[in-house]
Amino acid sequence: MVVEFITCFEASNHGIWLGNFVTGLHVVDDIERPLRIYCDNKSAIQYSNNNRITTKSKFIDIKFLVVKERDQNKQISIEHIGTDSMLADPLTKGLVPKVFHEHTVHMGVIPNSTLV
């Protein structure tokens, strides 16, 4: 849970920076919707949405708690996504060949016709 929460912190930093950059270029006037961050860890999502301290969260550094603040201020929205839909999984873990090929096709790494 801690690693997933820290990953949400890093993703929110980059996403907010990019949003400020695009706004600074005057490409758009303002970005009104919150940045959506997809996470497959329900504990990290639940932790970002409430104010309780749990035993799982005691190792989270104070600087990462800005994620909770950003979620409460509607700058970001952390949403659950199923493991089957996580396209980055082939880059982070071992998968059965069929799932691996499906993900790489959806990423555009290999053409669709090579799927077995």
C-alpha cells in the first residue's frame, strides 16, 4: 500500500506540473477537472480518501500526505482500475503469455495480427 501511495504522489506531481505547463502556454484557459490517477491497490485509494491513520500507513513520510490534500481539494482523483486493465503490468511483473500479448497489443508494441 505504501509503495502504491508513493507512486500516486509521484504521478500527481508530474500531472499537476504538466497541467500548469499547458496552462502557462495559454493553450487552454484553465483545467477544471481533477487529474485522474488509476491505481489497482484498494488500500491506497481508501487511504487517500479518508483521514484515519492505520498501521499500514505509519511508514508514509509526511511529504507524501500531500496526495490526501490534493484529493480533498479536488486537484486529483484516485480511481480503482482492475489488474486486467493495467497496461503497464508487462513492464512491472511476470504475466501468463496470453495476458502479456494482450497488453502489448493494447499498448501498440506489437501488431494485433500477431496475437495467438
